[in-house]
Amino acid sequence: MNAATPASAALGQARSARYHLMRGRKDSVARWLIGVGGVSVILAVVLIFFYLMAVVFPLFKPATTELLQLGTNESWAGETPVYLAVEEQREVGVHITSTGKAEFFRLDGAQIIDKLELLPDEEDQVVRVAESIQHNGLLAIATAKGRVLLLRLAYETRFDGGVESRQIIPSIEFPYGKEAMLSVPSGEIRQLALSDTGDRLLLAALSTDGRLHLLSSDLNRNLLTDELSMDSIQVTRELEVDASGLAISGNLSWLYLGDTLGRIHRLALPSLDTVQTVDLAGGGITRMTMLLGGISLLAGDESGTISQLFPVRDDDNAWSLKLVRQFRNGSAAIEDILVEQRRKGFLALDAEDELTIYHSTSGQLVRSDSLAGINPDAIALAPRADGLLIEGRNGELSELEIDNEHPEVSFSSLWQKVWYENYSEPEYVWQSSASTNEFEPKFSLTPLVFGTLKAALYAMLFATPLALMGAIYTAYFMAPRLRQLVKPGIEIMAALPTVILGFLAGLWFAPIVEEHLAGIFALFVVIPPGILLFAWWWQRWDSPFKAWVPEGYEPLLQLPVLVVLGALALWLAEPLQLAILGMDLRSWLSQEAGIAYDQRNAFVVGCAMGVAVVPTIFSMAEDAVFGVPKSLSDGSLALGATPWQTLIKVVIPTASAGIFSALMIGLGRAVGETMIVLMATGNTPIMDWNLFEGMRTLAANIAVEMPESEVGSSHYRILFLAALVLFLFTFAVNTVAEIVRQRLRERYSSL
């Protein structure tokens, strides 16, 4: 027996050694796996950040240009071009000379494709060419003898030998005949403007004798015979100002005149009555044109300033022309302004051959180049605004390639108020798309950030008191057996899909709130004092029945009280609102208080998101309070402190780091929520703290618009910028939370 004892001891020691060896190996593997997992998470977050940065970075890249020499056409030397244009593919161009000759040519080599004489009278000359503000290829050609012809440039694309053999066949059409549409008896025309909407044609001409001539035609086309009929009127007015610019608004309601004193005159159409005069306080107007859409007027003057104006409604609901913004181009007079056909951008050329590129909405100078070495006689902007065709004085043809993908993006357009067309004042607006090509995109992220904070604020106002008070009571006062049921029950709420919460909030809860609005608010007034009153009565009530309720099970008594108080609040709401307001609360808010009410509003979102956030805050806060060492609370109670004093002075300060972390994580959860705000709000990007109006958050906006955005477009990249803002906001919140948590832990570590 004694001999077996050393053997057993040795065997036990061997087993113990193997056990510790295996345990050490398991600890090493676990430590390695945890380390790799942590590093992988950090690496994934960093990669997400850099991916977002890579997509967003092109938004802020400056525009670039490259000058290319295309060739020289010696036959153009000595001729004066009055018009130059290029088709969309930048393969074929056209120029019209003062002798009335139109020539189509290939950009590569400046070789002539086709020629056409436009003027039947060889003694006549072309003095002015105006393009329709609709950019449909229609041109008005004014001659020295006071006649105005209309023609359309057309381009047909053929693929006779397959997709690799593209051919562009240019032609000139005369949709309204080859006869002069307008004849000015006094002779030469010095200003010309044209607009053709398809059902109405407006042609305005300013002759050298100071007379303004207007041709207004209603166009009717027979659906069976395709025959066109025109019902035309002609109006002539003698001007009292020395006009130097002419433009027609896109809605054909206004005619704008610029004079040599730097004033803009707004005339009603077709009467030509002067409605308003705006003094720009600059030099004389040298060039005028309409921005894409025909709403904004661009006026360049002798001082090198380009002014943007458009009509807005004043306090009397009348239209008034307003100076919105100005662009300084230098000190030389503006000679030409070319507007982009697909964006709210434009190019300007001054007397010193300085070319500048602007974008009206962003209000910024995009690019500036000097063309002094080329001596341009005529310039033409490609329809896609990716190239500028330049014809020099000796027949030299050049092209300025333009890489300008995102001119509408600037700090002001993203974060500051912008005065958009058809708006009465500068505002924060998000509206990324519309049904027309003339639409002015509005990419302000401010209302989206505001909506995100608004939704998170109301959600936290709903969730914080419920989650924290419930967590503190559950961890400190509730019976252990009841806590084992309550805590898992609340935590399992976190597994409820947010799409279900959003669905219930939008389709079930929102109509209930609208129908019983007074009752819902009566719940907040009746239930808290009712609960306190019941608790006070319970403490004062001296009855043997109290002994039947174990300590820590008192919350079960509140359940029937909550039901009774809720029913009482809903029952009292109807007579109270009729007695006090004389109508239901919903109607009183709209009619008397002037507070807008949307069915899916911030209150509904706050309640739904609050339900989603409560489990997160409750679980972490409850763990923090329950984790306070029992010795601290027992010591406080032993020194004579009441349980409530112990909770306030000892337990909560000790658990404050964990409670604060719970709140910050709950805030991050609310900020990043998508499906609830997507389904329970109207997704209207407005900036209003009104509890009864909706909002649009960054996350919901990304979810709604990302599927419909064009890959690589400004819209697409700005959505990624919104994601980056959301990422940085969450990162900042978590960083601050961790710093505060560490300081709270250090402060109360001595307890």
C-alpha cells in the first residue's frame, strides 16, 4: 500500500503537467485567435475607410485641360467665321462664314466634308448667328440686308460596316422653309435671339436703328399629313436705351435687354412692355445668353464680370428679376459666353483671350486657360462639355480637351445655403434628380445630417430613460429570479429585425398615432404621476396582503396599474380635447397652431427606433450596474446609507463608465439605423425640429438613391461621401465615448 503512494503521486504530477501544458497551449491558441480577429476587424474598418475615400476623392480633383492641334485648312485663311459648332462625338464640325458659306469638316485634319451656300443673294452677308436656347440644332442667321433665315443642323450616325465603322453624316435642314422668317426694313441686325419649344417659335432681332422686332409664331402640325401651319404675329418697338444684348427666357414669358450702361431690362412677351430694370452697377453689357433651362440669365460686361440673374417671387407673389451671384473673369471685357447643354456650367472668353470655366450652382471658378497664343476667331463647346473647338485666324484648328467631371461639387454646394433657380432665397436642399434634362441638381448634405441627428435625438429621448431606469432597477432592486426572466426577455428584443419594426411603425403605429394623437400624449401625462401615486400608496398601505409579495417582485403589481392608467388616459383624451380646444388635437395643430403634421413623422420614428435601441442600452447598462462589487454597496449600507443613497452615491458613479458606453453605442445604433427611418418617415429632406414632420437621414438616403444612381457620376460619389460622413461621425462618437469611459473609470476606480 505504501509502495503505491509514490506511484500515484508521480502519476498525478504527470497528469497535472500535461493538463497545464494543454491549458497553456489552448491559452496561446485563444490569444492568437483573438489577436488575429481584433487585427482583422481593425484592418477591415481601415479598408472600408480607404475604399470610401477612393470613391469620394475624384469629387475634389481639379479640372484639367489639354490643347491639341487638329490641323490647318488654308481655304479658311482670310475668311471671317461668324459661327462654329461641333457634334456630340467630336468628329464633325461646321463653320459658317460671313459670306454665307456653311462647311462641314472633320476635326481630325480639318478636311472639308460638304459645303452649302446659305444666302441666295451673293451681295448679302451674314452678320449674326443665334442658336436656339433649347440646343436643338436650330439656328437663326441674320444678314446685312435685315433678313433672318432659320435652319437646323442635323447629324445622322450610320454603321454600314458594323459597330466599328461609325460614320456621321451631317446635313442642313430648313424646317420652316428657305424664305426669310423676319425682314427688317431698316437694314442690318446687330443682336439676335431665338427660342423654339416645338409648339411655339420666338424670334427677336435688334436693328442698328434702335428698333426691337419680335416674331411670335404658334406652330401646329397635322398628325395625318405632317403639314406645318404657323399663326404668327410681329411686334416692333423703338427702344430708348442703347441695347447691347438680347436673350429670351425658356418659358417664353420674358425678353431680356442689356444696355451699354450696365442695366438689364425685363420685357413682357409678346407685348414688349418694360416690366423691370436692374442696374448691375458695372460696365456696359457686352454679351448675354440663357443658362441651360432658360431660367437664369448670364450677362457679361466690359469690366470682365459675369452676372447671373433669374426671376423669383416677391412678398406680393409677383415675379422680380434678382441678381443672384457674380463671377469675376478678370479686367477685360467679356466677348463670348458658351453654356453647357447638360449641366449648369458655362465658359467665358474675354478680350484678352482668357478662357474660364464656371459652374453656376457651386459658384466656383473651375478652370482658367489662356488662348492668347491661338488668337481664336471662333470657339464652340462640345455638347458633352468635354472639348472646346477653336478656329484660329489663319485657318488653324485646335481643340481644348476638358476633363471636368464634377464641377457642381464644392464646399458651399455641399454644406452651405445655395440660391437655386425657382427658389425665393438661398436654402439647404437635397434633390438629386428630376424628369427633365434642364434640372439643377441640389446636393446639400446639411438636411441629411440634420435629419440623421433629429431621428437619433428623438430615439434617444424615448429610449434613454426607459433603458437606464429599467437597467438600474433590474440590476439593483429586482429579485434575482425575476431578473433571470426580465433581462433575457429584453435582450432578445435586439434580435427583432428592424425591417419589421419599420413596417409596423409605418403601416400600423403611425395611423394609430394620427387617430389618437391626444390619447398618446395623455399617456405621458397620466402614467408617470399615476405610477408614483401607486408607489406612494403601496408604501403607506398597512395590510397583511403586502407580506404575500416577495421583496423585488413589486414590478409585477405595476402591470395592471399600467393597463388601467393607459385606458384612463385614452378615455379622458377625447372629452378633454373637445372641452379645451373645441376640436381634435390633430386639427388644432394644423389650423390654429400652424404646425404641419405628417402621418409618418419624427415622433413615430423616435418611438420605433427607441424600441430598437432600448435592448442595446439596457443590456450594457444593466451589466455595468450589476457588475459593481457587492462589497461597495454592502459597505455603504453598513455605514447607515439608505439603498437609494447607496445607488446614487456609490453604485451609479462606479458603473458610470459602462453606462456612458451604453448610451454612446445606443447613439451610434440610432445614427446608423436605415430600415426604420426608411419605412416610418416620408423621407423628405427638410430642416425642421417639428416633432410631427418627417426627415431624411444619411443612411436612408443612401439606401433609397444608390440603386438608381449612375456609377461614377457626381450623384453616385456624393452618396459615398454621405457614407463617409456617417462613418466618420460614428468613429468620432465611439472615440469620444472611449475617452470619456476611460476617464470615468480612472476617476471612480478608487471606490
